[in-house]
Amino acid sequence: MIRKRISSILITLLCTLTIGAQQPKGLKKLRAAQVAVLAYTADGTLQQGQGTLISEDGILVTQYDVMKNATRAVVIDATGTEHPVTEILGANSAYNLVRMRMEMGKKKMTYLNITPQQPSEQTQVYIMPSEKADKSVPCTVDTVIHVETFGTEFKYLTLAHEINSRQANSPVLDQDGLLIGFVQLAIKEGNPSYVIDANYAASLDIKVMDAGNADLNSIRIPKSLPEDENDALSFIYLSGKRDTAQYMNYINRFIDLHPTSTAGHTMKAEQQVQMGQYAQAESTYENAFKQEGVKADELHYSLSKVIYGLNMSTGYQQYEDWNIERALSEAEKADSISPQPTYDLQQAHCLYALKRYEEAGEKFMLLTQTNLRTPELFMYAAQCKQKSQADNAQVIALMDSALNCFSKPYPVAAANIILLRAKTLAESEKYREAIAGYNDFEHLSGSNVTANFYYEREQMEIKCRMYAQALNDIEKAIKLAPDEPVLYAEAAALNYRVGQNEQAITLAQQAITMSDDFADAHRILGVCLIEKGDKAEARKHLLRAKELGDKLAESILQKTTE
């Protein structure tokens, strides 16, 4: 019991040694590692704090509170020299820490080395005064009363006393002047303060999924990229393009880190093109080609796709020789350096755009024998045949090959191919086969069919004398497009054909109400009224149709007056 009391007294004495105690080695020099941090938000608000240099290349640790919402920041060193903050390397709001890099000057700067051995309980530690304090002010001496481990390897220390709020994030040293950690203020007034392991602060970095990290994204200063090339690309992709300046900053940093990667140069050029900066984009490619070790074939392919995409977009005003011929040339250059099916595919698309359909079709068919074999390749080849005025039988055969790439029952992905095949069959007047294709498409597409779909099928059903089905389809079309007068006129004509004259009259009148200058509707109504025996009213509508240029109405009028 006596020993315990003596021990507690000794601890108490140690805990009260705040000034006048022995100080760390080289303290006067070490204090130069403390710097002032001035951060500015978008509206110009100044946020001030202190930081600690922990490496010779300008890496420092500061408070998250200071950097939150900052769009720029500067560091003022012990000599009063300003250093812009160039990038954020990591952040954690829970521990109020940010690791970042500042721009270095010509002179070497003092920094703190991290201790290889964290202190144990009852060890005396030294808290540096605030960087604003007079250099004659000694360290505050305190005692570690508890040590916790977190993250498998890092330490979290409890001090005996509460540290002044002005010393938040102040460096904590051992007797040898080595950095132990940084002050964490007491959670509740009157409680002891804590020390977060400097090794943890030094480990703060940026990983792929940090693209969505709220702590990091609240700091509007550029972030560093993950070291791994693929991780860096993923980070940029996940960060998005909403902030154009930040996006370009990431890309430029990526290019600096990975100059031989075509991905960085391509992303930069594509962004410049999106901004209408065609000359800058071309310059980006020119500089990329000069990089030793870069894959020239990939760059030629990338340039081909960029130019092709521009020419396929609406509103593009041609820049110099950035036309489809240039896109084809770049794809050919890529293929000559390193033959790849993807380069052949790009050539095929360019040839199609140039209306060189036979050449394009040949390339698409050759590609069906490669690992790129897809239903789309057969459909591209089919389109080339159509454009070349080939027999529809050849076109349908290619569409059949496209469908054979799928297993039965056909998936939704096959729906558009089935529909295009059915339309081609209709052009060949194979209406019943075409209707079967339309039925298959409807089954796969469910409720995603349009009024025009039902109208087209109705037309084919009439040719096959499938009047009940046709009536059903034109009704469906009207439900989907109730403001389309053509559909009412078509329904009127069909009802007249099947002997439902009164219904036909009603539908024709509805079409005219929607569009009085619709000649077909006036003619159909005129014919229906003749059938009804109202020749005077019929004549009025037929004359109106004639006025609108309907030759058939004129012929009907002649017959009715004979």
C-alpha cells in the first residue's frame, strides 16, 4: 500500500513538471519545423492554423479544421517565406489531420523525424509551444498515462493534463527531439488531452475509393493520385468531370507520373476536344508521340476515335484536316504498327462513314472470325449490304447469323435485331414472316413498344387480310398517341373496309378536328358519307381534299358526278 502511494505521488509530481524541466535535444533548431498555415475559402475567408514539416521534400501535417472548404493555402516558414500548398496527400476529420505538400524553395528546411519507438506509460513527453509563441518559451512537459493501439500498428496516447486549445495539433517530442505525434484536444473540458501517432499522420494517403471521400472532397485544393497506374486512372474516373479545372489537374499529374501511358494523353485530348480546344488537343497528341516508350499504335487509334467521334456529332465545324479520311488514316497507322482487331473495327466504321460500303462490309465480316465476334458485327455487315443495294436475301442471311449468336429463347438484347430483320422481310413483301418477327419483338420488349410499331404491324396485317388483328393494333396505336390525326384516319379507313361505316365516320371526323388541312381524312370521310347516302356532305369533304392536292379525291368526285 505504501509503495502504491509513493508511486502515485511520483506520477503526480512528474505530471506537474510543465516548465523548467529538461527540454528535448536541439529544440531551438527543431522549432523551425513549425510553420503557419493560411487557408482561403472560395469567398476569401481566411482560416489559420499551424503545421509541422515531417520530410525534406515539403510534406507537412496540419489541422483538418483549417483546410476544410479551402480552395488555396500557403505555408509561412520560420523565416517568413511563403510556400503555396500544391496538393493534399490525405485527410481524416475524426483526428483533425491533413497531410499535404507545399512548394519548396531553394533552401533546405528543418523537419521533424518520427521516432521509431513510441513511448510507454509514465514516459515524459514534450509539447512544442505554438508556432506563434516566442522562441524562448520552453516545451510543456507532460506524462503519458495510457497507451492504446489502433489500426494494428499505431498508438493513441493519453496525457495527464488538458492541453491549451492554442496548441491543437502541436508536435509532441521525446527527449531526443524525435516526433511522437500531434496533440488531440480533450473531448470534454477538464479531461486529459491525447496524442495521435505521427506514423498514422504520415500514413494518410489517397486510395481509389477516396474519390468519394467527403473529408477530402470538402478540401478544394488538388489531391495527389494513388501511386498505382490503374488505381490512379480509377480515381480520376470516379472523381468525375464536374470540376473541369480539377479534372485537368488530375490528368496532368497522371501524365507527369506515367508519361508513357496513352491513357493520360488520351483523357487530356478528349477533354480539350470536349471544350472545343482542337488545336490544344492536337498539340497534346504531338507531345505524346515524342515521349520515349509510349505505344504509338494506341495513340494513333485514340486520335482516330476522337476525330471520328467529332465527325459523327452534330454541329461539328471541321478543324483543319480532322475529317473522316484523317480518322481512317490514323486507324491504318495504328494497325500497321501493331495489327489488332480493334484497329480493323475502327477502319470499318470509318469506311462506312465514307460510304465505302463494300470495303466496310468485308472488314466487318473478317472481324466475325476474331475474338471480337458479336451480333453487332453481322448487323453492320447487313447494313453495308443494304447500302450496296444487295439482294434482301443476303441481308436477311446476315441478320440470321446475328441472331445465331444468341441462345434460344432469345434475350432482350436480340430484340432490335429481330425487329430490323422483320422490317427487311416486309420490304421483300414477306408480310406473314415479318408479322411473326414483330410479334417476337413485342414479346421481348413488353410495354416499351411505340405507336408507330403498332401502325407498321397493322399495315402488314391488312395486306395479309388479318383485319381483326389490324383493328386491335390501330386501337393500341391511338391509345399511345391520342393526338396523332394520321392514326384516326387510318383507323377510319380500316373500319370502312370491314363494314363499320359509322365508326369510320366518327374516326375521320376526329382526324379532321385535329387537322382540318389533312386531305386523307377529308377524302376518307367523303367516301364514308357516300356509303351512308349523304352525297352533299360527302361532296363538300371531297372538294376540300381536292383543294389540298389529293388526286384520288378528284377521281372520286368525277365518278360521283357521272
